[in-house]
Amino acid sequence: MNISNWNEWSSIGISLAALVAGFITYFVNKKIKMRAKAKNIISPQLDFPEKFWQVHSKVQDTMTELRLRLDCARTHLVQFHNGGYFIDGINMTRMSLTHESLERSVSGEIKNHQDLVMSMFMPLLEFIRKDEAGLRHVTRLDDSYPKQHLDSSNVIAFSILPIRKDNMIVGYVMAQWCSWNKVDTIDEELVEDWMNRSQSLIEVELINQKRKIEYK
């Protein structure tokens, strides 16, 4: 093979190699972009607010300590949220139990207390507006859905306080007693003290939780 033919074949080989390399680069970059796009689509679904783990671990610890200090059956943190609209376009406000601490052998309520329409619980929510951590007996409540709900959960007495964020009520903390023996020996000053402490601690933790601005 003479030099001119060799040069021609070399040029062809180089051109083919460049073409193949171009195709490989194109498909690799396309795959990378597709993965990045998929990540951007999935990221919001998996995203957590900043300090999510620390905040909710501390909230759960607070609920457990409150239960132990008050020697009650359950402690609840319920948070308000949106959930659909009425036919006239007005937002349908709902509430869900987000944190629960239970005494041994006491049944949990978290499965039965999700996405509940707040308007069904107005008699109970009236206590929140009062912002008083006094002991309340279920038998003294007027007949209503909240009373039936508490009765079905074997609640004899409870204490309830609002949770605020940016001066707006966003939920409530609640302690529940399910034993007459414990209700008869409740120290109401102790209840008020630890309910108010827990209210303040939870409010601080929820304020510390902020949404991420960018996805990485």
C-alpha cells in the first residue's frame, strides 16, 4: 500500500472514530440529563424540611416526657392542615395526629385520627381557644362527636393546649387519662406546669423547621 492510500484510510479511520466518539458522548450526556431530570421530579416528593429529623425527634421526646411526668395513658400532638375544597371554593380545614406517646398496653389512636374535618370537633377546639391547661372530665362534656370519640378511646379525663406558629394556632397538644385510679390522684398544678412546658418546647421546635429553598 502506497503512502497516499495509507493517508486516505487513516483519514477515514479518524473520521469514523470521531463519529463514534460523538455518538457515545451524545448518548452519555442524554442519559445524564434524563437522570438529572428524573431526580428533579422525584426530589420534591422525598424532600424534608431542614432540621426535620432533629425537630421531630425532640417533639417525640417531649411527648414521651409529658406522658411520664403526668402518668397518663396517651399524649398527642395534632396539627392542622388543608385538605380539599367545598363546592364554593372555600378551603376544607382538617387535622391529623402526628405524634403520639403511649403507656404500655394502651391502644394507639394515630390510625383513627388522620385527615379529620375540624368542623366535627368544634366543641373540643373551643377548649384550645381558652388556652388553659386545666383538667377536663369527659363525662362533663355536652353530648357531641368529640365526646363520643373520646369515650370510644376510653378517655376519662384530658388536658389540652394550643400550639402556635407565627401567632397562628396550628394544632394542639393533649394528655389523656384512661384510668379512674389515676384520675383521682392527679395533681392539677403538675398538669398545668408540664402542659405549659411541653407547649412551649413544641412551639420552639416547629418554628425551627423550615422548608428547603433549593433541591440538590
